[in-house]
Amino acid sequence: MTDPDPSASAKPASRPGTKPAAKSATNKRPAQKSSRRRSREFALQGLYEWLLSGGEASVIEAHMREQDDFKKADAAHFDALLHGCVVEAADLDAVLARHVDRKTSELSPIEHGVLLIGTYELKHCVDIPYRVAINEAVELAKSFGGTDGHKYVNGVLDKAASELRPVEVQARRDARG
């Protein structure tokens, strides 16, 4: 009986300066988006349309509801975000104006929409912790915005949170020491 070929089971030699290939996760499925995340995505798409066209929120809402996968979204949260941001755009922009480095009208429509959603949630959705509202806005900016837009969104909303939820922000800072 002969010995098995040792090269048959040997790992291929890696070249100097290269990293071994990452193992593929065959059993892992991508994380499912929550219904709230989906509602934010649809609201952002609606706000994008509104910021560009100035159309009526009810028409934009109907258009968004026709989209595939809308049934997986939290419809009530979508309605609150889309209509709330449109109705309160001037007030939300006034909050943002204190924390941005240019006029909100000069922001990209995606970043502007994300900031409107984040500010609306900070102002009205007190059941959502402020860090979650900021993180969700950052994720929207990463998915739909420019290369470093998420960093800008994070900085602006962090400042807005100090204004809109000072007790919650201070409690977190105190807890961190």
C-alpha cells in the first residue's frame, strides 16, 4: 500500500504579503430588514421625490404603497415619517440649520431626506432611543447616500439630539462616565 499524496490535502501556499481567502459562510443568511427599517427606506424615497418635484404627499404616498415589498414595511411609521416630514419640513429644517454647515436647500436630496427623517424621529418618536434614531439614519445614508454622507448625517444628528433630547443624551454621557 502506498502513502497518500501529501500534496492532495495540503493547503495551497500563500504568497508573501497576501491574506488567505476568507471562508464563505454558507449557513448565514443576510439579516432581514425590520418593518421599521423598510418604512424609513420608503419614506426616504418619498421624501426624495417630494424634495425634487414638490409633489403632493398623498400622491407620493400612493406611489410608494404600490412598490414591491411595501407590505413588509410598517405602514403607520411610514405615514408618520412621510407626512410628518413634509408638513413639518420648515420646522425640521430650522432645527437642522443650527447644526449644518450650509443651507439645507444646498444638501443633496438624499442627505436632506435622511436628516429630515432622523430629526423627525428625534423630535416625535420618543419610544425610539435617540441612538437608534441616529443609527438608523446613518444606515439609510450608507445605503442611499454618497460615499461619506453617513459621517455627515451622524455628526449633524448627534448635535440635534443634544438639542431635542437633552435629558436622554446627558443620561447616556453620565452612564459612560
